[in-house]
Amino acid sequence: MSTVNTVTEQLTRAGQAIEHDSFAIIDAEVGPHAYDPLQWPIVRRMIHANADFEFNGLTDFHPAAVEAGIQAMLRGGTPVVADVEMICSGLSQPRLAHFGMRTHQFISDADVIEAARAQDTTRAVQAMRKAWRLGLLQGAIVGIGNAPTALIELVRLIREEGLRPALVVGMPVGFVAAAESKDLMAGLNEVPWIVIRGRKGGSTLVVAALHALLALAEARQKAAGAA
């Protein structure tokens, strides 16, 4: 499947050439990998975002993850709930608008901070709980790149409250509970997920993965329109 498209591509010929050449270099240098034709564009864009070939191998997919993400985008209006503002800022608004999607994050809301202090938890935990109370998590695409406690809380909501996001992109970076939170997410079968194993991750990687999914969704949309 081609991932070239008008909404998610660079807007100038020079920019397109640089991006395409970068992908060609990655394809030439990455070596063998076990990703399928839909998974590889996501991993490749993550490598492109950080110039780190270790994401070939560290990136892990639930078998239904890519298709679930594409379908959620094609449905239109699917919310994207993030743990931090950086993800919302990094995502291209025109790309999201093409599918009627909006981003949400609550990490700095006054009520979230107050609840975290009162209950001796993190803001990230309370932000996920607020998103759940507001009905934004059910059927959403959830991107977590900074806070392991947000991913741990999301796993709890899935197990105990019956939450079913459309897709979880769980890539928190760090030394305390980061690897463990991703292992918890990857232990679930009932919700599609994409994770980075170990300590590596970050909001940049979540943004890269979502941009790759947007490209795949638009390619699917165009192919259907041409049929």
C-alpha cells in the first residue's frame, strides 16, 4: 500500500524529496525486520523522528492494532486523548481535521491538580480519570508518551471499568515504571495497542506513530474512492 497522500505529506517539493529520501535511507540501512506492510510504515516514521534504529525490534503491535487505528480514523470524529499537551501540539491539525478528529488532554487542569494532591496520586492518573468521566476514552485513540502512571491507570480502567478504547499508543519514556507500564498494556488482548518495550519512548514517538496511521488511513480512503 502506498502511503503517499496529500493531507499528510510535506507541502513543498523540496520537503517531499527530503522526507522520501530519508525513508529510503532508513529502508536501506535498517536491516531485517519482522513487521508486516502496515506495521512497517509506523516503525519507519518513528525511526525517522529520532534517528534511532533500535525501534526496529522495540516496537510491538497487538495483531489488530493498525487496522483498528485506521478504522477509527476513517469513522471520523474519533477523539485523540493524550497524557500531555506536547502530543496535542505535535499532531498536525489539518491532518486531524481531514478526519474530523480533535485532541484532548487535561494534565494541567486545576481540578486534576487538586484531585492529585488530595488523593496523593499523579496528575496523569487524574487526567485519565477525568477523560473517562467525560466519556472521551470509550472508542478513542489514546496516546501516552510521557507518564507511565497514565498508562497504568488506563490498564486499570480497561480491566475494572470495561473501558474499550479503539487503540492505545503506549510509549511513555522513563526509568520508573515505564517499561512495566508498557508490559501491562501489552498483556491485554481485548484492546488493540502499540507499545515500545523497555525504557525508551516519548511524546515525539506517539506523534510519529499517529501521523503514520493518518497516512495509512488516507491511503485507504483514496483507494476506496478510486475503486
